[in-house]
Amino acid sequence: MNTKLYFLTLIALFLVSCQTTGIVFTDTPTPVLNQAPTLIPIPPSTAAPTTILPTSEALPLTATLLAPTAIIPTTSPIPPTLISTPIIQPVVKAGAGAPFEKIFTIPEGGNNPVKYFRGAGGVEGPNAIGVLPDGSFLIADPMGNQLLHFGISGQLLNTNKLQELGIKNVLDMRIKGNDLYLLETSYENYKVHHLTIDGDLLSSEEIPSQFPVYSRYTLESVLTGIAVDCEKNVVLELKNGRELYPLAWFQNHPDLTGAVQGYSCNNINYWIESLSPPRISAGDQVYETRLTTQFGSLNILDIFPDGRAYIVRSDLLSDQPGSQRDMTIHYIVSGEDINLGVARVMPPEFYYPVMRSMAVGPDGEVYALMPMADSIDIVRLNFYTNLEPLVPGAAAPQITISPNK
């Protein structure tokens, strides 16, 4: 057989093989090396599935499957598809308007479930609010040593008597998903209790209340609350949230030497720097604010795995005793370089101080427990693109976001 006839025979055999496997050739451009796997669309007239092209080497021609399914091997795994989940965020309005909307009112006294204690030291009553996954509300009432569960319209759904669980004097409460955390600060009995949202006790952890902090204080004298980070680690809030330390540190070390402050979420450590004006370090970003008198703070209300951060700014408007305080909540998303919304809290309207007066709901909105003289109001804060200073000449309620150097 001569050489020309030999090559014609090889070509004929090759074409027969292509017809058998159902592969035809087109003049589509050659794929790029190391590019993500490409799905070749099936022509409308063809019912067969699509072939996945290899990425480890370039093919001279692009293949379109016409007959039975054929998967061309690849030497590298196909990366999983990333599904983008919308961030649950509060409604942010332009312009100016009311600071909050009332959701419902709980009467105080008489046969009502809420009763204040009025003594020489002042008024005491419910001191913490949380929002459950279904949008209903949980209120911690240390006077009645109970948790009150209210529906979204204000109807009392359930009362959990904490005495039955051996819990007394709840100072703070946090809800993370389907988990409930209570801070108990009864005499010589400081604990964090982990419960289901139905009120079943899962575990209790001791807090070493006599742990030495600073030079003259113990933990019990500066502990003001708890937080639960994105990994569900319990964090102790000291000095009204100005310092954050993991509970585990106090349980496993003799003092604060070498302790790392902060609140962990998505491998970012959020921690409050003791500076004036205050600032919060958040990975490669830093949140800062300007204060009117240099007396004030930045605290963390809550942070979520989807990148949402709710920051509380407190600004004392005068250095005189009894001065008014401007308190605002700033809604920020990790990676953004601007405030996305700001809401104002009105502390002068509070009949008595509340430890955990605000909580973020599953809808991204911020809700507040607002005690009045004869009732408890549950309100939803209104977020705006910006707010004017509370009084003329005061610093604008803003947080600047810049690279963390």
C-alpha cells in the first residue's frame, strides 16, 4: 500500500470512530488553560446531556455531544457552585422621621405579668430583650425571676419560671439562632446558662467571679453582660461592653496576662481599642467616630456570619453632670466602606436603665425594650441614611471606616 493510500485509510477509520461516539467538530476557539470547567450548551434540536470539557489541557477543537452522555476526564476537581445568599438587613429610609415605631405595649402592675420594684435605690424591672427566630419576643424579668414570651402582637404566649431551673437574678440575655444564653449574677453564684429557646436547660458554666482584673478589682465588679460570637463562644463584656474577653480565658488562666480581647466572626476578630476617640478593629478595617466632648464609646450590639455588624455609638454631649447622651446604632456590612444606616435610641424616655435594651431580630431590624412609668413598650428602631446631631454644635452621629494599618 502506498503512503497516500495508507493515510487516507487512517482518516476514514478515524471518521467512522467519531460517528460511533457521537462527537463532531466545530471551529469554536480553543479553551484557555486552567480556566474553570465550561458547560457547552446543547442545541435545541439535540436532547442529549452536555459534555463537561477538561481543564487540564487545551483541546484543538471544542466538542458538542450529540448522542449518549460522555464525560471527558479532568485531572482537577470541579469547584462547587457558590450560592449567593442575600443579606438580611434593616429597612433604611432617606430623609428624617420618627426614631422608632411602637410594636406593642405591656401594662405594668396589678394582674399584669410585669411588675416594677420601686425602692430607695430607684426603679427596677425587666432588663433584657431578645428576638426569637419566629419574630416573637423574650423578655428577662429579674423581679419575677422569669422569662416572658410575647407574640409579635403582644399576646403573652408563655412564662418560664427560672426558679424551677435553679436560676436567679438574670442580668443579661442573648439569643443566637435556636440557642438562649442567660447571665446569672446571684450572690456567689455567677454562671452562664445555655438553654433551648423553649426553656430547657442544656448546660451551665461557672464564671470565676473573684478572678483578678486590673489592679484593684475582681471580675464580679466589672462584669456587665455577655455576648455570643459567630462560633457560639461565650464572651464576657466588661465595663459596659468596652472590653470583651472569652469566658474560657477566665476559666483556664490565673490572670489577664496575654489574654486576647475580641469577638470572633468569619475569622475576623472584632475588638474595642481603649483610645479616645474610641475605635473598633475589625480585621483589615477599623471603625472610628468623633465625639462631642471626648466622653463616649463604641460598642458591639451584634455581628453575624453574613458580614452584618451593628455598632452602638454613645456620645456624651457635655462634660457637666447629668448631661444628655446621644446614642445611635450603626448598620455596617464587612467589606463596605460606608455606614449603610443609622438609628437613634432615646435614653431620656427610659423610666429606668435597662441592661440589654436592644436586640437584632431575624428580619435584620433592631428592637428595643423601652420602660415607661406604667408600661413596657416594645419598639422597632427606624434606620436612616444619615442623622443630624441631636443638639446644635454636637458631633454628627457618624462612624468612619478605613483600612486598619
